[in-house]
Amino acid sequence: MRSKGFTLVEILVVIVIILVVISLTVLSVSATGRDAALDEESRRIEGLVGLLHERALLEGRDFGLRIEPTAYEFVFYDVRRDRWLMLDQEREFRHRELPKGVTFQLQLDSQTVVIKPIDRNLTSGDPPNPQIAIAASGEGTPFRLTLLRDATQAKASVDGDALGKISRESSNKVDKRS
């Protein structure tokens, strides 16, 4: 009479298959060293900054990128009000928070800049000027904006030169952070 259930060999075969699949998944993620969230966010920033360079030339307006430790937003210079205003009329240029565990590091002219959070509850005074400006001529502030994953050594960066050329380095080029 045959009893219902699995034999020990059948259970062991299933366990071995599961372990092989899990180990292949872990090895493929570790071997590439890529961080999809960093790559996606750096690609978005690269595209939006490039788009603003083109708009600055076409519209003859000054734009900027205001950076916080874990967020960023795009601004434009209002000549009539003589101040920088948020570019929040268009959904793609809205205020954006970075994914959890990701922070910015900013270098202007090869000098690391301390990024401070903006206190949005202050009613007196305007928010600070953007760290990265994009002039109506298409020229811009030379910068390197690096996205860093707090828990790992992964990082991705977006670079811009004074003539408005934007480039990106993905997270699969991992350097040790000190």
C-alpha cells in the first residue's frame, strides 16, 4: 500500500533547485554591481537638465537646479519679481524626493559643496538660489552631482560643463567611499 506524501529524495531535489535559483540571482546582482534606482534617478536628472538647457536657448530664460541632501527641484528666474521661482507648473519639473537611502554629493568647479536642507516653513525671506544655473545663452554652472546609496558603495553621477554638455556615469562603476 502506497502512502500519500513526498519522499525524502523528492523534497531534497526541490530544495536543491530552489537554492540554485537563489544563488544565481544573488550572484547576478552582485556581479554587475548595478543599482537600478540610482541609474534611473541619474538618467532622469540628466534628461531634465539637458531639456532645460534647450529650453533656456529657445525661450531666452534662466533656469536652475536647487539641490537638497535628499531632494531636488527646478526653478526659473522671474525678471519682473527679481527672484527664483519654482518651476512647478509642469509635472516633470516638480519637486522630487530621492529614493530612501540615497543622498546627493555636489561638486562645483571640483570643490565639494555642503548641501543644506531648505526649511519650507520659513515665511520670511526667499528660498536659497539654485546651486546649478542654466543661463538663457545655454551656458551653465560646471558641476558633478553624485547620487550615493547609504548602505552600499554604489554611486551614479551626472556631470555638466560650462557649455551645457551633460553626461552620466552609471552605478556599475563602483568606487570605494571613504
